[in-house]
Amino acid sequence: MHLLRYDRGFSRRHFLKKLATGVTGAGVLMPLWDAIAANGEISKAYPEELLSIEAYTRGRIKPGDEITAANVDLVKDLLEPIKYLQISKMGRRLRVAKTTLDVMRLSPWEYLQATVRNRGLAKFDTRGNVVNAKDGKPWIGGNPFPDSQSAIELFAGLTLSWGRHDASFYAIKEVDLSPEGEALFSYDLGWAELSPIARISMDPKPYWPGHEDKLRYQSIFFTAPDSVKGTSFLNVWDYDQSTFPELYGYLPAFKRIRQFPTDQRFEPLIPGSSLYLSDAWAAGDPLYTWGNYRIVGRGPTLGAVNGDWHSQDSNWERPVHGGAHGETFFDTTVELVPEAIVVEAEPIRFPRAPISKKHVWFDARTSLPIAMVSYDRRGEVYRSFDGAFALYEDGSKTVWDGKHPYWSWTHVHSFDIQTNRMTRLQQVRTIGNGHTSHANDPAIYDRYLTSSALMRLGNG
């Protein structure tokens, strides 16, 4: 007979005690990041029931199985409420994979190396911004708070670096569906972001001289269809997280760049979309434009954190399923995440926000945002932002980012449960005019992240 050292309730009691007493730090059997720093693995930090979906469900679900309406109640406690509804009522399916033990497969290699190297060197300055504790200058790279002791530390690390590369360009295809599940709008777009601080791959490191007062440059532009082709927007983020970004836009009909109000971040940029600027990476606004951060949940969850690159298609486009017309959801692979930390935040600087609060599920291993659910002003479940990530490596097929396989997000579901509208986005290899997904290329700035770039993209 195989005797378990820890019974099934051990982990549950541990997480409940942490939540009730305010005890911080991830890990059950030992501090998580001590285990990671030792050998890059998490297995010594968690008991078997948190490292295996088969052990967690007592053999009723195992790697290779699908979660459907027929068995979703076995894992209801591992799902946020909107995802549970999508599976139980709308025909969504999730494929199950083994839990990833090697943390180096869950974020860019250089980002995780910098996280280990700079562990313990971050602090908040008197204005609440993350700085290097040694000299008070901006952050130097990696996750500043891998052993997060508070909700604000989790969100600070996420806001500092969305894509976890020094620079990224994402070629994206977006489809917006009607409440009846029909595709109403299809867009091709590019999304670029660059960090002038906390640089770990691009020279000069850790700062781009003359830009140390900026947190990021970020742009979005559309190449199809013709009705929006050439429309583009540029966000310039100040390092001070109490300051709203500057937002510029180029509208082809007016042939000029204009500045937009930056506190209107809860409106779609294009017709049909249910995605807001505020939704980006579940942290699309400066840190202190939201407030009342607090941890409201801890425990295992199911997350699409690895193995979700669709290498079978030359443009990385993935199959869809579910909904009335069979095209509401992307095929998605999930795994048992041993520990997720659920953080609540409220939009304190947005008096007209349609949202009263949001809950974000962070993977405790990497502080990666697994999912977000927002609530309307009456406190009812409203919208979800449900992302998937992968190392772009599949057998003999690999997309390289320098010396290591490329890591990034693969697809997103943005769903409004009150209107039943879905926006699907997927990162593809390329869109029109030669815009190709890639990372850590210094040319991204001049090509996508200046006012002249907006005009060139708008006219090209």
C-alpha cells in the first residue's frame, strides 16, 4: 500500500490558514523561491496532490484528458466563475497536461535568470515606485518581488514588465463574435512594447540613457480590414506609477496625430471589440490608478501556462470550437498550477469606470497573470480576460529568441458575460506588410513606437 505523507486536506488547510492569518510567501512544504533558486524546480515546495491533476482528482482526470461539461464539476474549485460557466453551458473544452516543474519553461530565460540574480534587491521608494534598493534608481530587471509578501508587490511586478522581454512585437489576429456566437468583425493588428529600464537582453543595460524616466513605450495599429487600416495608437508610460500615460493616435481620415484623454481606458478602441486598454496583461493601467489591493484567495487552479503554441499551422493559427456556431473558443491546454494567489483591486482614479473591482489570479511560481474577472458597479460578475502562454518549442520545431526558445502569450479570450460577446485574439507568426512576431529587436522602437512611426504605419 502506498501511504501519502500528506492527506488531501493538508494543502487546503494550509492555504486557508495563510489567508485567514495574513501569512505571506508561496510554497507549502518549504518557501517556493528557495526551492526554485536551488535547482529551478518546484517539486520540493508542494505535496503530490498539488503537482498532479491525477492525484488531485483521485484518478478521475489525468494528463491527456479533456475537461468538458460532463466532468467539469470535478474541478469546479480550480476554475474562475466565467470559465466554469463557459465549460458547463457553452461547450468550451480544455485539454489537460502535466504540471510543469521546471520554472525555466514558464517565462523568458533571461527574465527568470535576472529574477534569481536580483532577488531581494527591490524596494518601494517614498512615492511607491519600485527601485533598486542599493542606489534608489529604477528597477534593474526580472521580477522585483518573486517572494511577494503583499498584493501590491504582485501587481507592481506585473505592471513593470508585461511581456517580460525588453522589447516585443506581436502580430495578432482578432475576431469579435456576436451574442449568438457569429463572427462579426475580424482584424489584423500589431502590438509593440519596449522597456527603457530593467533591460536584461538589449544593450545598453539596465537602462536606455535619456529614457530612464519612462516605464514603457507601447503601440497598437491595424492593417486590416480597410475600414480601420492605418489607425494607430501610442502609449508612453511614465516611470511614476501615479501618472497616467500619454496617449496619441493617428486616424487616417484626419491625416494627423492627435492626443487623446488617457483616463478613458474602459472603452473598446475598435467596433465590436470587448477588449479595453485597461485589460492588457490584467494590468493595463498605472499601479496607483487602482487601489485597495488585497489578497482574497489562495490555492491550486487550472491555468494555460505552458504547451499552448500551435506549431502545426505555419502561421500559428489555432483551431476553435464551442458556442452555437463552433467558433467561440480556441483549443486550449491547461495544467494544474499548484498555487495561485487571487488579488482584488478597485479603480480608484476612474470615477466613471463601469467596473467596481477586478480579481486577478497570479501563478505563485512566476507571478504570471493566469486570468482576470471583473465586476460591474453592482458587484456582479461582468467580464473576463483569460490568457494562455507557451514556450514556442514543439519537438523539432522551435522559434528562437537569441540563445533560447521564444516564450510569450499565445491567445486570449475576452468575454462579456452580461452581453455574451466574445473577443478572441491570437498571436500569429505574421500579418500583412511583413509585420512578424519577435522580441528584443532594437529596431522595434523606430519602426513602431514614435510619432513618425504612427504616421508611417497609417499611410503604409
